[in-house]
Amino acid sequence: MLSSQIKSNEIVFGSCNKDLLEEIIFYGIGLGADFVEIFIENTDNSSVLAEEDFITSVSPSFGRGAGIRIFKGKKDGFVSTNDLTKHGLMRSVSQAIEMLDITENKREVFNGLNKHRDYSLSKKNWINEVPSIHEISEKLLVSTKSLKKNNKIITRKGSYSRNLQEVIIASSDGTYVSDIRLHQTVGLNVIASDAQYRSSGSRRFGSSGMPNEFRLWDHEKASNDVFESSMNMLYADYVDAGQMPVVLANKFGGVIFHEACGHLLETTQIERGTTPFENKLNEKIAHESVTAIDEGISEGSFGSLSVDDEGMEPEKSVLIKDGILKKFISDRAGELRTGHKRTGSGRRQNYSFAAASRMRNTYIAKGEYSKEDLINSISEGLYCKSMGGGSVGATGQFNFAVEEGYLIKNGKLTNPVKGATLIGEAKEVMPKISMCGNDLELAPGFCGSISGSVNVTVGQPHIKVDSITVGGR
Amino acid sequence: MNSREITTQISKAADLLNLKKWDYGASFSNDYSVQVDKGEAKQLKASQKQILTIRVWNQSNLVGITTTSDISESGIQKALKQANIASDFGNKNETTEFSPLAKDPIKVKEVKKRNPVGIKKLLTVLREAEVKLLESHESIKSVPYNGLSESFFERVYANSEGAFRSYSKSQAALYLYARAEEKNKKPRSSGSVKLGYGADDIDIESCIKEASNKTISHLNYSTIKTDKYLICFSPDSFLTIINAFSSMFNARSIIDRVSLSNKNSIGEKLSTEALNIYDDGLHEKNISSTPFDGEGTPTKRLCLINRGRIENFIHSESTARIFKTTPTGHAGLGSKVSVSPDWIVVEKSDENFDLKTSLDHSTYEGEFVYIEELNAIHAGVRASQGSFSLPFDGWLYKNGKKISIKSATVAGDIKYLLKNIVNIESSQEVTTGGISPHIWVDELSITGDA
């Protein structure tokens, strides 16, 4: 008796919370909300840092909270709280209703929650299947040790993080789902130094829903790659600035498409009026060699999910087909405010953010050329083997650092160069992607935007951009 | 549970686990924010958050840590257990202790704490601000990025040796980023951010005026030829670059070998003798000031560069012990304690005879590039290498005319930049990130977007 009373008055993970959730939603609808959504999460995270030959940081964290979103017309009120009791959740609903100043008597109908869709059933043991801190520490230390390949390497770091997120999503359209998400990521970094010369190298790997993945991670290949990158760049000259053709490598080279174009295809950008592609559906916005996809279904990819943060299963969205704009990435608010159908892309960092339309696994599809074909087609240009971070301004201008670059002369790779930055605008650069390679590969990353930092995958084959501004010295 | 009760709970739970030494940091906050879109409320947001970070020392004096948002009795017990487990993996190579200053008296300026004005008033104020900004110029078509928020929070530090510090305060922020469009021209965008202790303290009119003026001033733009230019950094942009390379003054970064400085760099000449730089978290203009850091060490004013030479590094407890000095109040509580600056203040020193004082951004008639705002810092700065390549908003001054630059990046090396400061203007400006005058630097590379 006591047990059931407790359950009915507080969210309990792993139990049926249907009655309590329905009561909360009924309460919101009864107060005049058009739509009520409850997102509840319970997290169990851990991170480990190895520096040189020591573990220098082990950081477990856990938490729980709820985000409640109320829609009235096209506006919404969002309240987040750590209080998962019935009283706390109802107080949050009241607060959202009060913020929206809802006074009219019109009532929406809520017919109760649908049958529970439980995506977590096969995932409940993940927490016991992931590597222990001890196992992680050992492998990280082996990895940082293997980075010590010569005395020019002055810092060596290996980092691991694991995020386990249990979610419950319920809303007044009947949605009632549960899921468990697991993300693991591991990275290696070095700094090399010789007299006045300095360089760095880094690589990050990540997966979703694969508890065993860290054990399978090839740390030797990763450390060789990072070491070679830092050595290649150690004595590199600064690149001369100018307009030139570039070849962007596959994997993380896709970050440019993600940042410069992908974000402009999110409905949040239409809502703000900040995308040049708003009225370009079914029009040509890119070179005909470009087909671009955003999906959340590739098994194990960092941006994959069983269900989005609004309870919708993710779909594969062909954003651009042969250069023609076909679709925008949309969430519930995006559909409400822009008319673009939801794509299972409503995502958020955690309970303290309202979901927004966000990318998942986003990439340019493979073409027909080899990497050599692309490089051979350029007499003078730049090969961007590894990209650093970048950003896009409010008017669509982007700027990306090239972490590892090489000059192309007469169709051949020559000297390494540092300090290069790629500058442009998606609208102008997309039509200049004239060749796509046949070597599509994906890479994990974190994307920060309106609903916080979410796990994503970027990717592309090698691509050639006919002309772009390269910043340098 | 209030902060005293949390301390008692942790003490009891630690006793059960036979943990004699522990400390914690906690924060509790209530935040409210609004966004609008052409007069309509877009998203209204409220959040209640609590975060507790507990460190424990095991019998081998190794430290373990856990962070949680569950501040119930069971949550605290679980956090202590997790921290105790994590302590088995504590860093044997570098020990951590309590700050020796964690019980020192704190120089606290008058705490300016305001009462909430409420979501409705925030919404009304922001709606009016948006309307005024839209009406300020016919080319301003929207204010796509806007927000008005107020936060009320309490921070606590306590440890098992009886240190206990807490403070509570309020803070409000307004940001308005306008987008201007004219036929056959690229859209231009710029904005302004203002902070206050409460929403009623924010200078809304100046935020509107600044956002409007900055946006409109970029409407007539032109490309810039890729070349080397004489540069004038605005106070905001100079502070941005100093903060981006603050690892030069950061003892943690020096120990980790990701800084351009080393343990022996105190006294190294970095710049003209006319340059002084301080970190002054308690400055009266710093609305985000905190009286103590994550380890309970009091915040204080610290000279980083004195007459062009490195004077001090910023420290946590452990870095200070390694450097045989005292903590400076710049620690962030974590498994590996972080170190970061609070609020940078740039000044002209008395030794300013070598400056070219004819360089004044409001009167100089020669050619120069004025950098108003630097962008994409996370992407374009290589702090461990000293290099930067950053997009910026700014103008080219030439032949007595001021032309907005269409799109460009400035690239260089921080040590070169500091060594080539040719003037430090007299008048300082307060920004959200610190205080600085305009700073002139000779010969930096600018790449224009053709």
C-alpha cells in the first residue's frame, strides 16, 4: 500500500508512471493549454582523463529532472525542475500556464496516454555491460603511452566519457514512450614542440547504443594517426591567404556542411528568418553532384536514436537531392510555426532545454570519384585533411579552421601548411562543390545550439570546392 | 534542504562511510527568460536548478568526486559513495588539499540582490524593446536573436574543517541582435548585450541604440584587400583576445604544458612597458562578481602584466602549492581543479612614453582597420601554439572615410600582437567581459572575402 502511494506521487524510473503522467497532463489541459509535453530524465554519467602516464580525473555524475512544455497557439512556455514529485510537476505546469497568461475557457481534449512504447526493454543491462572505470583507465593509459613516440611530443592526453540517459516522454497527443540512450566517446590529443615550432593533433571517436564499443576501439591506429598529424604539421609554414580550389577530406570534413548548410535547413532558422533557403524548396541550391542526408537510424552512429526527445521515431531525411532542396529538419514547434512536417529531429541536451529541430547523422552522399581524381584536377589549391572547429554568423557566413592542410601543386600534394581558415557562405559555396568522392565516412561530434549540446555525426566523401576564400597570413 | 542542512547531511553520511575529509560546492538557482518574435511571445522559460559537487579524501589521501542534482538525503548518500569509489582512481601524481585561505575573511562589496520582476514584465519590456529597435531604421527587418532573463542564485562552499561560505545574488541580461536587409545587398546583423543586477537596472535604451547603430553602420559594406594593416582593437575585441590566450597567465595550463609561458616566465617582457593587465573579479563594474572561488579562496585583484612584464599567474590550491605561492581565487571545483580568470582589466601604465598617441580611433585620419568584435573564438584560437585566425566585424578607415568590411579574418600570433602594441588610448570602456581602452597594433594580416 505504501509502495503504490509513493509511486503515484513521484516519478519512479523503471515503473509505470502512466497514471501520474496522465494526471499532470489533464491538469495542464484543464487549465487551458493546447498541448502539454512532459520530458523526464535520469542520467548516470562518467568521465575519465589520462594525462601522460597518470589518470588525473575520474568524474562520475548523476541527476534527474523534468522539462514541461505547454503550447498555446504558436507560443510556448517551458519550465524545468529537479522536483519529480506530483506536487513539483504540477507546480511547473501551473508556472508555464501562468507565464503564457492563459485565461480563455476553450479546452482541448485529452483522451489519455496511448499504449506505452518502451524502447528501453533491450537496453536495461547496458549499465552493467559498459567498461568499468578500471578497464577504461587501463586502456587510456596504454593509449597515452603509445603516443610517446619521440621526445617532440610534450603533452599526451586521452579522455573518455560515457553518458547513460533514461527518458520518459509523455504528451497530450497520447505519446507515451521510454528509452535508454548510451553514448560513449574517446579522444586522444597531443602537442608537439621543437624549439619555436609547435603543433597539435587530436582525434575523437564515438558511438551510441553500443556498450562494448570502447573495448573494440583501435587505440594503436588512433595514436598513430594523431602522432603523424602532429609531426606533419610541426614545421609547417603559414598558408598564404587567397581564393583557391580546395579538397576537403572525408569524415570530419563534413563539419562544414553541418555548420554552414545543415543549420540553415533546421526549421528554427525559418522561424527566425535567418536562412536564405526558406523559400527554396524544390529549387536548386547546390551543385547537381550534391545529395545531402540527415538521419537518426544508422546503427551505432553518434547521432542515432530510437526515438527523438518528443517521442517520434527518427526518419531518414533527404535534404538535398542532386542539388535540389527537398526537405527541412523539423520538430514539433517547427511544424506548428512553419508547416514543415516533423522528421523525428526534436532534440535537447537534457531536461532543462525545450526540444528544437536539430541534426542527427548528417552527411553528403558519396559520388563517383576517387580522392586522387579530385586532387589531380587542381593545379594550385589546398587539401584540408583535418578540420578544426568553426562557426556560422547570424547572416550565414562561416569560418572554419584547418587543423592539417597541404598545398596542392599540379595535381599533387606538397608541403604541409598551417593557419588556414576557410571562409564563405553556404549559399555561395554549395553550388561550387563540383566533385564528390566515393569514400563516404562519418565522424562523431557535439553540436551546440538553441537546445544545448547534442551528439551528432558529420560526414562526407572527399569533396572538391572549385573556389573558396582561404584565410592565412 | 538549505545549505546548512546539506552540510549537516554530508557530515552525517561521511561519518557512516568513515570519510574524515570532504568538501563540497553547491549552487541553487531560479532563472526566468523570454524571447519574442515580431511582438509575439515566442518562448517563455523558467527553471529551478540545484547542483551539488562533493569531494572526498580516502585513507590514502586520494581525492574522489561526484556531481549530482539530487539533493535528497539518499542523493547525498549516493554521491558520497560514488565519490568514495572514484577516490580509488585519485591522482597520485598531484595531490589536492583544502585551500589554506578557505576560512579567511572575505572582502565582499555590497551584495546587490533584486527581487524578480516576473515573466509578464520581462515580456512587456522585451516586446517594447523589439518594437523600438525595428522602428529605429527602415532596413532593420527583424530581431532574430533576442532575450531578456533574470536569475537568482545562491552559491555555497563548505568543508569538513569547518569552512563555510555562501552568497546569493541576482543578475539580469538583455541581448538584442538585429538583422538589416537592403535590396541587392547581403543581410547584415549586429547587436548588443547589457547586464544588470535586476531587469530594472538594465539600460534598455542604450542596448537598443547600440544594436541599431551597430547594425546600420554595417549596411554599406565593401570587401577588403588581403594585406597587412594597422589595427585598432575595440575594448571588447582586445579583451576577447586576452581572455582567449589567458593560458599565458594560468598556472594549471603551465603545469599541463599547454601554455606559452613556463614556471620561469614571471618577469618575462611580453609587451610595451605601457601595458598593465589585471584580473579583478571584485571590480565594482563586474556584475558577475563572486566573492570566493570553487575551493573557497577569496577572490581578489591580481596584477598579471605590470609594465609589459608578466607579474603573476592565477592559481588554484594545488598549483599554488607547486609554485610555492598562495591560491589566488581562480579555482573551479572538479576532479581536476580548473583555473580560469574572472574579469580582465587593461590599463595604460605610467611608463607610456613610447606610445604613438596620435593614434586615436576617433580622430586618426590615416588608413587602419577597426576591429569591433571578434567571432568564432573556439574555432580560430590555438592557445597552446599562440596563433589565431578569427573572423571579425569592423571597418576600414581610409581617406577620412569609414567603410564596413564585408567579411574578413584577422590572423596572427599573440606574442607578436602584444609586442607590436603601438598605442593604448587613455579612455577605458566597460564591457560585459572586462574593462579596456582601445588598443592599436601594427601590421596584422587581414584576409578579405572576395
